[in-house]
Amino acid sequence: MQSTAPKQTVQPVQPAQPVHPVRLAVIPGDGVGPEVIEQALRVLQAIEEATGHRFHTVTFPWSSEHYLQTGHVAPPGFLDTLRGFDAILLGAMGDPRVPDPISVGLVLQIRKGFDLYVNLRPVRRLSGAPSPLAHAPTVDILFVRENTEGEYSDAGGRLNAGHPDELALHTAVFTRRGIERIAVFAFEQARHRRRIVTSVSKGNALPHTFGLWDEVVRDVARHFPDVRLETVLVDAMAYHLVRQPERFDVVVASNLFGDILTDLGAALQGGLGLAASANINPAGPYPGMFEPVHGSAPDIAGRGIANPIGAIWSAALMLDYLKDRGRLPNGDRLAGAVLQAIADVLREGPHTPDLGGTATTREVGEAVVRQLARLL
Ligand code: NAD
Ligand code: IPM
Ligand code: MN
């Protein structure tokens, strides 16, 4: 990057008192996962050098390759191994040689096993990021996706395999407690933003599950009279998100609807390579997990051209979380600096091919690090 006069809108971060190193579990995973995680770690290393904070990282080889070699993606008891860490940074899972439910099962087991019920996905188009829409609207939406139940339940099975009367069942499981806690989290977030919560429903066609969802969200809304609740059916939501994304502030959605709509959101924010996520339980005892929204991208894996920004942004979400957990003084300001560095690189380049450029994953990572070093 050739920038000589960076716009310094972030306050310099003062070196903090030395604290215990943050214990970070790293799972690079499959495909482009290791490629983008390498750059996220480079950013954390730059923070170490500039601030004196220490990240003690342990990298686990859990992946589809590991499965092919050992018969398991991660060894039995892997949740016990992860339990003692402050946070988990994950690249992506998924390999054409291994059935998806086996490989991506690792992600779901961590989310459910650690009760990380909030999947936080900021759908925000930073200045400099391209828009797929001609009128390039402002996009600043906080998706709060339920992460432990709903359509992603384990209740189901197949009967009469191979017979003409074969049948498959997959039962969505929605609980009052599960809906209530995700709705409360969404309303609390809205209080720090524009005070609008949009609840994504399908109560017209799925009146059992989304009937309960709508009812509980409305009950929660009564405790937040300063926040406006609107309920939008998921099909219309896909429509409005494209036509009028600027209208939305906090969006609360079930597991599956949140999954689908945040890939649409990724397009609105400039591409899947930019989208970040945090899997957290704000009050829980277990480590949160931070991962880009995208998958292992087998179509571009191994070529060194994946966009690392989604992974780097996810690391920024982790810095914020570590501050909230009392593990990283200044974590919020460090996260702000990383986001500023990302925005600067988006504006000034270099760009990977998904953004129309010719830069490699590493070149973009290095540019973010250079910009960050100026800001810290
Ligand atoms: P994907 O997100 O991997 O890719 C979709 C498209 O986005 C592809 O064209 C890909 O090249 C592009 N893309 C993704 N990440 C990019 C990046 N960093 N830079 C530039 N372009 C990028 O989705 P898919 O193709 O549906 O899934 C591939 C595999 O990943 C499957 O096995 C799927 O189950 C898995 N998956 C895993 C996760 C996860 O581990 N959290 C998430 C989604 C999908
Ligand atoms: C995501 C992914 C996962 C999901 C897959 C890998 C199970 O698509 O994190 O968005 O569906 O939640
Ligand atoms: Mn997804």
C-alpha cells in the first residue's frame, strides 16, 4: 500500500499494564481457512508488538485432512481441551472429500457444546467496500442470529432407507428460554444503536414454531419501551434487505434464517470475504468462537487469493469480547483500530480478486498490519 498520509481517526492506544497472556485456541480448518487465519494471526502479532499484550496461541490441526488420517475431525474430548481457553479463532471447515455434516459438525458442536447462543454478525459496508447495488446504500445492520436451537436441532432421522416409502424428518426445536435470551440480547444491543429491532418470522406458514417466536419476542419488547420492534416475514425480509438495507438496525433471526440472510448481508457489505462473526455466550463460562462467515471456498483454496478481511474482522470482534470478559484492557479500542485499518485498506488497496484486484491473501494481510502499526 502506497498511502503516505493515513487518516488517523482512531486514538492511539496506550500500552496497558502487562496482563496474563490471552489464551487463544486456533483451528485453521480446511480450504482457505488456514490461508485467512494466518493473516488474522499476523494482525494479533502486530498488536503484541505495539502494545505489549500477549496472545498465547495453541494451534489445533483439526480438519478434514485430520479426519482422513485419523478417523476423526477432532479427538474425542476436544471440548474439554478447548474449555480452558479465553477464545477460539476458527478458519473454516468443509472439504469435498469428506461429508459436510462430519467436517462442519465441529463448528456446530462447539456452538452447542459451549452454549454460544449468540451468533453476532455485523453486516456493515465499510467506506471503501464495493456495493453490489447501483445506489450503493449505507449498510450498518447488526444481525443477532440464534445459534443453538431452532432449525439446527439434532431431532430427526431417516426411516426405510432405500425403499420407495423412505422418509426423512428434521424437527425444528424452539424453546421459550432460547427465544427469550436471544431477543433480550438483541434489544440490549439496539439500545446502543438506533433502537430498532427487526424480528424475522415465518409465523404465517409455520405457526407453531414461529408463533412461539413472535409471542416471546413481543413479550421481551415490552421490557424495552424505548426500542421499536417490527416483525417482518423472512421472504419479505430478503426483498427489503436488497431494496432498502439502510432501514434496518438490529435484526434478530432464528438459526437458519440468520444463516441465509447473513450470506445475503455479506453481498451487501461487499462480499463473503469481508463478513465476520462472533459466537458468544455473554455470561457463560466457556470461550467464545470467532470465525469468518464464509466457508472453506474449495473453488479458490490453495491459490493464496482468498480475502483475509473477514477473518481479520472476526479477530477484531474477539478483541472486543476479550475486553468485555476482562481479559484485554483496551480491547475495544484495539478492535476499533483494526477496523479502521481494514477500512483504509479497502479504500486504498491492495485488493484480492473477489474485490476486483490482483493482490494475494498475504499482501492484503500485510497491508492491514502496516496500516494498523501506524494507528497504534
Ligand atoms: P463458501 O463460503 O466457502 O464459498 C461461497 C463463495 O464465496 C465461493 O465462490 C467462494 O470462492 C467465495 N468466498 C468464500 N470465502 C471467500 C474469501 N475469503 N475470499 C474470496 N472469496 C471467498 O461456501 P460454499 O461454497 O457453499 O461452501 C464450501 C464448504 O464450506 C462447504 O463444505 C460448506 O459446508 C463449508 N462451510 C463452512 C463454514 C464454516 O466452517 N463456518 C461456513 C460456510 C460453509
Ligand atoms: C455458517 C455456516 C454454518 C451454519 C455451517 C458450516 C454449518 O454456514 O456459519 O454460516 O450453517 O451455521
Ligand atoms: Mn452460513
